[in-house]
Amino acid sequence: MSTQNTILIVEDEHDLQDALASALGYEDFTIIQAYDGEEGLQKAKDESPALILLDISLPKIDGLEVLRTLKKTEWGKDIKVIIMTALDDFEKMAEVMDAGGDEYVVKTQISLSDLVQKINAKLGK
């Protein structure tokens, strides 16, 4: 069972990870952080977040494989996942959506306030 206000951020760029965690913390979300795909999967299983912000390009296990693995599990199939990437790639977007992603955002093309709106919409707030 997920915790409605808990967000797991899986991002290997430490500065971006810290900025997202800080900004979302101000929005009254509980933030869990992971810096690679393997750690992200483990924390998703252990913490049951309501939503995951997931980078595609990650060490150990890439974000797309994390998404596929997550959606095949009983404990992870209902977690909302917003893929964050630097890739503005229609084929990759289609692949993400086919794998069960809920949203695909290009990091350089979205403001933090728009990201918060998307998160709130996905969580029914």
C-alpha cells in the first residue's frame, strides 16, 4: 500500500536530485532519494511510494528497465511513474508508455511548477 504523499526520486545527477527533493519537500511531499536504478527498485519495494520520478539514463539498471520490472510486480504495478529525461524522443516516449509509464517529461522543457501540477494530477490532488 502506497503512502499518498511519498515520492521516490531516482536521479543520478546529484544537483538535480537535491533541487527536486528540496522543492518537492516545500510542497509537503515526503521525499525518498535513490541515485541508480538498482537502489531505486529496492527503495520502491521497501517504501511503497505513491509516485516515482524516474530518470531514464541511470547507472546499474536504466530507468526503462526499472519501469518494466516495477510494473511486473504485485507491489509496484500501481505506483505512478513520471519518466524524466533529457531525451526529446518520440520513439522512447512510446516505449515508456508501452512499459506502463504514466507521464514522459523532458527535463529542459518543464518548469518545476508544471512538474508539481503533473504530480498532483497523478496523485488525484
